[in-house]
Amino acid sequence: MSDFSRRDFARAAAAVSAASYSRIMGANDRLQIGYIGVGNRGTQVHEAFLEHGDQVTVALCDLREDYMAHNAKISRSTPKQYKDYKKLIEDRNVEAVVVATPDHWHALMFVDACHAGKDVYVEKPLSLTVQEGRRMVEVAQQTKRVTQVGIHRRSGKFLKEAVDYIRSGELGHITVAKGWHLQNEWPVGVGTPADGESPANHKVTEAEWDQWLGPAPKVPFNQNRMYYRFRWFYNYSGGQLTNFGVHYMDMLRWALGKETPRAVTAMGGKFAIKDNREIPDTMEALWDFDGTMMVFSQYNANNAPSNAQNSEMEIRGTKGTMYLHGNRWEVVPEKNTDLPLVARSPIDRDQEKSYRPSFKTSSATPKVVKGSADTAFHARNFLDCVKSRAKCNCDILDGHRSTTATLIAGIALKTRSYLEWDGKAERFTNNAAANKWLSYQYRAPHKLG
């Protein structure tokens, strides 16, 4: 990896894979893909698929014509352009769909695409509510569609190696795993634009605003609620808890082979930033995974290092700690002793003095592994699985479980509760009132199929 940039590495892998596919299937046998939502993340995912020669962009859908024009230009094709996602799904030339819209649209578009016989790559977080996610799982299974949720770390080879290391037991028993979203947005944050004001470069009509809201409640237009900054508002997103937290939650579940937490709690609020956001600027969520505690920390008014290595995640075991960065992971062994903890005594200081020197470096293998989790690898896996009909690295069920864990943490935050969770029934067992947050009523005429 030292001789390649992240993008160079992805392109090299993509070129080899595409060349192999061309030799087997013929250069014209390309998966025909339609993209719904080609804003910031949608364009990034589109670019990841363009790294591979066995696909072609045949359709684009977005409310913004400038976004579609940009993506048509980079596509190296002449895709049709739609403002209504249902028209794209009805297009017989579209074989697979990529959904990269705001979160509150994921379930509707995913379900409609599956029913139309399309395989689907859907961005994370999978859904806005737990009930939506469960329905997406059911429909994918009923329609036998190949699905990939955009938790792209699942396709990073070096992270698979991290998972294998943890599962080997070298870190010992994992007691704590942490992830951080650190960004100092104080004092301005996303600002306080007045309702009704549109950005000068994009005048939003009432019809466009209504279409963007879709199943969400009708509220006055505010430019902070639309496009990139929708994540700061609960009608359209779970906030940074689901945006970033789902990556860390998924990594923990994957590494430890865990399915669902048994309890969750959270605390936080708008402590410093005076903008019109609804989500916290400071919060922590904690999950009990039956012997392992998961913590997600969101500090958006301070950007001091998270830990000794300022890593995105750390996984603490009894024999060592793994620090996970975007392009590498490192294991630092612990020191352990076979002696019992000393009972300090004023008349026997020699026993106390002998305790610390008895610690020896554990058997955990110190290690540094570099790599990439470029989205191009995740796109490659989806393309391969569409052909083979195999399960993707992050299929709909895994994506649902990881998203659900973050969504229920959001409910704990809103209800200021410690919530016990039945992962099979997908219900809270100690707070019936909290269960009402597992779904919401769509605005007419929208219905989840």
C-alpha cells in the first residue's frame, strides 16, 4: 500500500477485476445501473462504480438538474434523466438501482425497486425507523433480490484481517469498543437561515420542496433541512449517531459475531452551538452486548484527540488494544500479572512494591496493518454478487441490524431512558412508551409496500 494512494489502489484492483470479467463474459455484458440521488454521497458512490468496467450508467434521478448534469458528464454514457424515482424504476433498461437519497426516502425506494425486480445497493443508514428496516428485509427476502447496504468497511480486506485477528482471541476478551465523531462546529454550526429563504444558486419551488419531503411531515421550507444538511434534522435522519455511528456499530458486531444489543442508553444535547439543528452537538450512546460495552461519542464543539492514537475506533481486550484508523489498524499489547491485586497495608509495603514489577507483556501479537476500505471495493462486491446471486458483504439483514442498534440509541436519547431490547421481537421490554418511536406515520399518499 505504501506505493499507492487509496484511489490508485482501488483503481488497480478494479482494472484487474474488470479485465477478468471482460475475458469471461464479453465486454458488452455490463450491468445497467440507475442512480437515485446523486448529491454528495450519491456522486461518490457513482464514482466508485465507475471504477469497474462491467457496469454502465443508464439512468439518473435527482431533483437537481445540475447534479444530474454533472453525473451524466462523468458517467461516460448517455443516461436518461428523471425527477421522479418511480420512472427510473419502471425503466426496463435499468437492471440494478443505487439509492443514495436522504434517509427518510430509503425504505420507499428500496421496497419499490425490489418489487420491480431490481437488485439494490442502498446507502447507510438503512432506514429512518426500525419498522422500515424490518420491512426492507422482508421484501428483499420475498423478492429474492441481491442487496448491499453501503457500510463499505465490510469490503475492506485489511478490516477483514482485523476481524480475523479479534476472533482469534489474541486480544483476549473484548470489554469495550469505542467510536468517535469529532468535529468542532462552534460557534456557527449550520447557521440559522430563516424559513422560506432559498440558496441564491438554487431557487426551490414549493412543488420541489413537497417532493423532497415525501413521506416526512409538511413543514415550511428551510434550506438547512434540504440536501447535505438534512442530517441535522430528525424528520429525515438519525443524525450523526446513525450517520457515523452505524460504521462503528457494524465493525463491532462483525468483529465479535454479535447480532443485537440487550440494552442501550444515551445522553446529550445542544450544549454550545446556537444554530437551528435538532440533533445534539454533544452526546454519548452506550450499548450492552452481553459482556462487551460499545460506546459512540459525538463531540461537535471540540476536536481534541479521541485517544492515544486519535483513531476513529478502539477495541479494548484483556490482552491488548486495537486502534482502527481509516487506512490502518494497530495492536498494542497489554501487560498482565498472575498475582492477585494487592491489599495495601501500612505494615507490609514490600508486598505492594512487588506487584507492579510482576506485570509482563501479554501474548497479543503487536501488529500494524495498512489498507483501504474504498467504496470501490464495496461496489465490486455488489457487481460480483449480482452475477453469482451470492450474499453481499453487507446484505440487507446485516445493514438492518447495525442500523437498528443506532436507531434505538436515538430513542434512548429522546426518551432519556435505559432501554432493554429484545433483538428477535425488535421491541423494548421495559418501556412500552418507547416502542412508539420504532415507526412513524407517513404523510399521505405515501405507503410502504
